[in-house]
Amino acid sequence: MNMKLKVPRDTLLQPLQMVIGVVEQKQTLPVLSHVLLKTSVNSSKQTTPTLSVTGTDLEVELIGTSLLENDITTNQKITLPGKKLIDICKTLPENATVELYQEKEQVIVKSGRSRFTLSSLPAEEFPYMDPALSNAFTALAVAVNRGSDKTHSSLARAIIQANFAGEQKGSMPTGR
């Protein structure tokens, strides 16, 4: 399914900033330079649609989540180059709306009169860490953004999963 998403800039930028630290541009696997964007709707635990952004270097996986204001009706996922996407988001005005839509293996990112074309890789190629092998920590970040005539609140949650290479169950990783 082709992704179509329209969100405020900060709804995309906040979780992206949380995960970008593990994303490197030059990787042996091209998909590791990408982030996974995934929308989720109405699971048993949530009633508000969410956007999650995942980045990994195969040792550490970071997931940042934002609540979506608009009515997303389907679960969607796509991968985009992480550094390019964050650079685009940072250059846009604070109150900008970002539109993402997929055309074959390319994703168009639009905001106002700006238009960017990014290459995408299949979301199925994005590596997931086994939750049973990782230590999970949850951090909650709340940001309040004030517009000129209204106050806009957004909630971002990062789920940080650290998986140390070679870690034995119940032991601490050793330095080499």
C-alpha cells in the first residue's frame, strides 16, 4: 500500500530527532541509513492514531512516537533516508504542514511551495530487533508549541530498546 500522510512539521520532527542518533548515512546495508515511518490506528490499547519513527544500527533500536491529529484509517509504513528527511524538516517553518506520498519507489515530501523527492526502500527490508533479546526503556516527552493565535500541544513518546551485541541474559556487556 502506498503511504499518504499529512502532518504538522513538529509531529514528524520530534520523533525523528529522538531516533536520528543511531542512523548513519554510510552503512554497509543501505536500509540502515533509512528510518521507518509507521502509522498505527485503533489497536486495543490506543484510540488515537500514532506515527512511529524507528531508527537502528543493528545494535541499538530507537522508536519515537507522536499522536496524529488527523483521521488515519489504515496502518501504513515506509522507509526514508533519515538524515535527508530531518534536514528537510528542520528547514521548514515551525507551523508548516508536511505531506508525504509515495509514487513507486520514490516519496514526495511537500510543504507549501517546497517539494522534495526521496528514494524509498521496501519497509519489509527494515530490520527489527527481537524484543525478547533487548532491554526496553520508555521515556515520555511532552512538548507545547504556541502558534500566533492558538496553542498546539503534541505528545511524543520514545521507546528505546538497547540490545548489546553478545549480551548474555542477566549479565552486563563486557568492554573489549
